[in-house]
Amino acid sequence: MSEYTTTREGFQRAMEWSLTGRPEDSEQYAKSTTMPTFYHIMNGQRLPYDDYVKGISEWRGKISDYKPVVHEFLRDGHQLAARMTGTIKVNGADTEFESFMFGKVDKESGKMEWMVERSVWGAAGGAPEHGVN
């Protein structure tokens, strides 16, 4: 069972790892936390595995500081739900975000099969500008 999907603390570590590190190490992160058939639906847009990895790499390339905080985490059988907020510095701009995530976990490996995420973000101290519609 994957350490990243069984507890809030493990999921917190996975979220911290997701957007920190070198862009070229993005696939290592994905292989450690997701199945090869994984897909991510972010604000209604479906990303297959390869596009998901590419997106992680792109984000890692423009982020200089990332501090996610997993507030709520629920794992029931193969189902997972979480709520996370945090700060992120993108291309030098301070940003705040809030995300709600729901996913399915592979019973044998403990890796994510899929995840649906709804996220809003915007300038620190202001109203969300992205993901609000």
C-alpha cells in the first residue's frame, strides 16, 4: 500500500513533492504516486497520464516556492477525498489556492487510479481569479 494515499500525513508529503523538485524528475513522482493508466480531471479538463506528467514538469519550472497544507483527508476503501489550501510563488508572483480532490486508489499498489480536482487560485490577499467559473 502506498504511503502517499493511506494517511493525511502521507498525502501531505505527496502534495509537497508534487510541485517541488526538478522538472526532469516529474515522471519519478508520477510513477511513485499514480498508476500508468492514471488520469487527472482538473476543473473539468481531463489530462491523460502523459499530459499530467508534462503539466507537473511545466509547473515545477515556474514555481519558486510551494507550501500546500492538507486540512481534510478521508480514505475509505478505494475512495479518497481531500481539501488543501496553500501558497505558491509562480513566476515571482505570490498566489493562494484552495483545492478539493476526489480519487480512486488501486487496492493492491495504493497508487491513484484517477483524481478529480476543483481548484481556485489568485493573487495572495485577493479574491480567486482562476477556476472560479
